[in-house]
Amino acid sequence: MTSPMIDIQNISKSFDHKTVLSGVNLSVEKGQSLVIIGGSGSGKSVTLKCVLGLLRPDSGSILVCGEDITKIGIGNRKRVLKKIGMLFQGAALFDSIPVWENVAFGLIQGLGLKKADAKEIAIEKLRRVGLSPDVGELSPSELSGGMQKRVGLARAIASEPEIIFFDEPTTGLDPIMADVINDLIVECVQDLGATTLTITHDMASARKIADRIAMLYHGKIIWEGDKADIDRSGNDYVEQFIHGSAHGPIQMDLLKT
């Protein structure tokens, strides 16, 4: 049996005596798509930052491609990061360089490709997400929010990574454009055979791109399973969240704080 591509083992993280993660365990098998759902302040972003090595957990281990990123040095972490693509919330494009160079940024800066070769790949990836080559010459500020998100996706897949992280991939998009982005994510991930980890509060997105779903609440995984099983989770917190109901145990907890 092969090891998971991502294996999060009992990680905890606190800030100024406030516990954000408390014994989180998750694993993502090769080629699988895991989506972590949860409301604001549930610990989703901190989990993702820990997996990326941007934050160090107080305890526990995080294996990415078999290597514990909580223990390896900067050089080895950079080597692992070369296997990873990332679609940031809000796309996070550089306005000072054209679109094609945004897509090619990791190829040039991370992999050392020549600009001409990197541009050729960038234009091909832009085509893959439904954008014409002339878009590559524009500034990101000239693009709509949906186009910026497509550019961000093109950048995430540019190096054909083994693992892709998605941070709230549909935030700020209207429902139709959000569905377009979800479809593109599914198609691109399937083309690459990549392993993905997504954090989102958007259930429509989670249902479309996930193989498995895990829900974080108060820094703990309170449910995990195949996406087909989430509607019969038997968990009152999960039921309230996926249906967006104002009434339930989550609202009662909010009133206590």
C-alpha cells in the first residue's frame, strides 16, 4: 500500500494561548481531492499554512510526498515546494508584470526556465483555462475577477505539479463564474492526475471538486467522508453548515461567545 501524498498527523497550533488547531488528522491519497469545509475562524487557513510550511505547528507532523515538512531544512522544503501548485484566494497576481509572466513566474524564478520557453508554456496553460494568447500581454488590472481567477489557475498548473492547493477558489465570483472555475479545476486536475487539498466555505464548490470532504470546527475535524455521504452525516453541525441554516448548534455556540 502506497503512502498518502499528504499526511497530517495530530497537529495542534495556538496563538497567544488561543487554540486554533487541536489534534487534526487528515490524509490525502495520490490523485485524490480532499476539501476542508468550515466557517470563518474554524482553522482552515492555518491548516493550509502549516501544510505549506508557512507556519510551524506546535505539535504533530505533516508529511508531504513522504517528507516531514515540520523538520526538514529550507533547502529540502524548497525542493518539496517545487512539486506543489497553488491557487490563492483573490488570485494574488502581480500588477507590475503582464499576465503571461504571472503564469510563468514559478517556471522562471523557481525552475530557472528561460523567459521564451516559460512564455510558451504560459500561453498554452492560458489556453487550457479558456483564455486567448492576447490576454497574456494584458496587465492583471485589465481583467475581470473571473479572468484573474483563471490566470491564477493557469499559474497553479503551469509546472504540472503533483499536488495543488486551492484557497477559497470561488470567493468573490458570481454563481455562474464560480461554476465555470469549479469545472476548470476538475478538468485540469484530472488532466494532471494531481492530488489536491482545498479549503472553502462554498458547498457548491466542495460538492463539485471533492472526492472526500472533511469539516473543521473549533480546530477539530468533526466529520470526514466521501462527498456522497455528507448529506447523511448524522452530525448536527455538518447538517447546519451544508444547508446554511441560521438555527442549530453552531448558532448557539456563536451566541455564547
